[in-house]
Amino acid sequence: VQLQASGGGLVQAGESLRLSCAASGHTFSSWTMAWFRQARGKEREFVAAIKWNGQTTYYADSVKGRFTISRDNAKNTVDLHMSSLKPEDTAVYSCAVAPTWVGSDYTLFSRYRYWGQGTQVTVSS
């Protein structure tokens, strides 16, 4: 299984950006997909997760109302649309996949088996 993240870049505060994660090597029909981020000098943190059916989503409090996670099972992709970006959103964003629905453990990176390489998002003030 390989995950390829794309869409990162440099934007100004208040602008929007869309990240995309393409999965290959397996059909993700009943998995959990998520985005995590890690800022320089900080620990990796949960951003958003989505259930295989696309109807259940979770967000970190820091991004709730600004970020939207979505998935396309037919294309094996998961996207993260980020709006009203803030300088504190600056980080390397990575997508991750767990082979099952992880339930209440969706914030735990240890529950995700497959990881993408990460894409840098930089928000200037």
C-alpha cells in the first residue's frame, strides 16, 4: 500500500488550500483515513479523520469549522480542504490509513498502519 500526498505550498493567512492523498495497492472500502500534521519542534497531532462510508468525520478542535475532510472510494483518495488558514497551521501534513474503523481511537497515530510521505504547508502572516 502506498499513499501519495500532494497540494501543499505557501499561502497567506486567511487563504485556502486543498491537500489530496492518493492510495494505491489496495482498495479502501472499509478503512479509516486521516490527516495528521507535525510542526517543527512539536509532536505530531491529529487533524481530521473520516470513516469509509464518508458519513462520519472527526476534527481537531483547532481546525473545526475551517477544515473539511472528504473521500472518494472509487478513486481511493482522501482530500483535506483547508480554509481561513492561520500561521499556526504551518506544518508537514501526512495522510494515513487504518485497515479498519478505529472508533474512538481516531486521534491515535499508532492505530494507522499506512502513511504518506507528507506535504509542507506554510502559512505566512
